[in-house]
Amino acid sequence: MSDERVLGHRDDVTAVRGEERAVAGLAWTADARAESYTLTAAGPWGTSEASGRDLLAALEAVRRELEDEGRLLALNAARPDVAQSGMLRSSGGSRAYVLRDGTPGRLDAMVDLFDDAPPSAVTTMDAQPRLTVRSTSAVGRTRRRVCPS
């Protein structure tokens, strides 16, 4: 018996390759027993599937596979200004911060990783900066963790 549960799915994701546009389907699941997440993308290229310790890791693995074929998924997860904090990643959620001008992530500036992004706003994994998200409290104070050197 599987402990896998469907977390979400879409059948209308835009996959981009140059000027070419294709419609793809995505499904993401969690397996409580294996403590892993799986993402499946199906389109004209066939099916790509990957698992990871969190939802973003699974999505990034599928993105890398598609990018090897020159394809980008037009999702918020592929925008250079969108990132998850460690806490959001470990929660298994699909929410992420939209970061602006080096300001901390804010609760009122969040998007879903799987929502549409304009094809002109997405980039490859290699071109996407590794952003560090600083968390903010409800009143907007920044909390930083200081690590000893």
C-alpha cells in the first residue's frame, strides 16, 4: 500500500523552447513513507519525472532534464526573483517569496511556484541566482540567524 498522495496537478502549463510553445501537464505528489516528493511533467517530449527531499528539489530536477532539451517551464519557480526560504522548502509547500531589490521576503509578496509566469520572465536553472531569503515577522522586522565563523 502506497503512502503517496497527490498535492496538485495542472494540465495547462506552457513549455517554451525558443519561439515554440507547447502545453504540458504537471502532477506533484508526496510519499510520507519515503519522505520524498515526486514531480511528473508530460508534454510533446514524453514524460519527465523526478523525486526529491522537498517539492522544489523534485521540480528543479525535472526543470534540469527539460532544459537539457532546450525547454523551460513558464512557472513562477523559474523566475529569477522568486525563491523559497528553508522553512518553506522543508514544509513541503509550494509558496515562495517574490524578492525585490534585496529586501527581505514578505508574506504579502508571495506566489505559488506552480502558477503561470510570462515566458519572457523565466530563465534556466544555471542563470537563476541562488537567492537567500531572510524571513520577516508580521510587523516587518527582519530576523537573521548569526552563524559563528
